Amino acid sequence: MKYSDFNLSKCADGLLPVVVQDAVTLKVLMVGYMNEEAFNRTQAEGRVTFYSRTRQTLWTKGETSGHYLNVVSLYADCDGDALLIKANRIGPTCHRGTTACFDTPEDEGFVRRLADIVARRHREMPEGSYTTRLFIKGVKKIAQKVGEEAVESVVEAVDGNRDRFIYEASDLVYHLLVLLEQMNVSVEDIERELALRHR
């Protein structure tokens, strides 16, 4: 992808609007602008760099705070006049210390974030972690826990106990994420299968 591929005649000040999205949770983190130099540096260094309209200079997100946005993928929109960057964030994105510059719920997309944490536990196997203990015990124990949590969720649903159902369903989702990781299946794989069925 090249900067010259974009239709900048439609862009204010000839700058490219950029939406940055968390690559894991899909939460929209921020919006900025790029000139050609910022675009090229972002691609070359793998960290999001913007062009500041107020200071008239380049700035790499996180250069003073250490809260970088590491590029995962880039997508042009259908008209070629905006860019979407999926990135892995290091710390908060907003100068206010929040995850994002938009005040959407902080727990938005947390299931995907939890899946990412589970995958990291599987790679690193830290001592003392309950997730590590599950992976050590293997697929039979993990599958057993999924079954137990499913039954407990059903019991609370049948009893009409909403709060207890949320608690047990949360246990079910967590253990299912561990089982997915054990089976080398991602949340995206499940989404893809569900989308195929929907069609």
C-alpha cells in the first residue's frame, strides 16, 4: 500500500484521516491524520506515526509516554480517502489515561482480550496461574470443566437466578476460551463458522 494510492483530493488539508482500532478487542482507540512522511514511517517502523495539524510536525504515538501503537494491519476504505489501522496498544491510548479516546465502555471487547491473555498463558506457562494448571492437566480436564460450568449455568437459568447465571456463564466462557486455545481454535475461527451458517 502506498500513500499515492489514496484519493487525497477529498481530504481536508490534503491529509489522510486514520482510524486506529485495537487488533484484539476491535475497540476504536483514536483518530488522527497522516501526511506521506507519517504514512511511510508508520509502515517502515511498525509504530503508528501521525502528522499534527496544530504543531505542523510528525509525532509517533507513545514517543513520550511509551504507550505505542504497534501496527498489525492497514486497510484503505472503499473510497480511498481514509485508513484503518489495527494495532496492538502498549498501555492506554488517550492522554487522559484511558484505553481509548472515545468514551465507550472500558470492558468493551474484553472477551477477545481474555482470549489473548489465555493464549499468552499457554505460551509462557507462568507458575501459580490457574490457567497454567489447566493446560498442564490437558484437554480432558479442561473439557470436564467446560461441561461442569455449562451444567451450572443451565441450573441457574432454569431457577431464574439472573445474577448467579451471569456468574456461572462467565466461568463457562472462560473455560471455553481455555479449551479453544488448547484445541488451537481462535475466536475468529468460531466467528467464521457462525458467519458461514448465517449465510
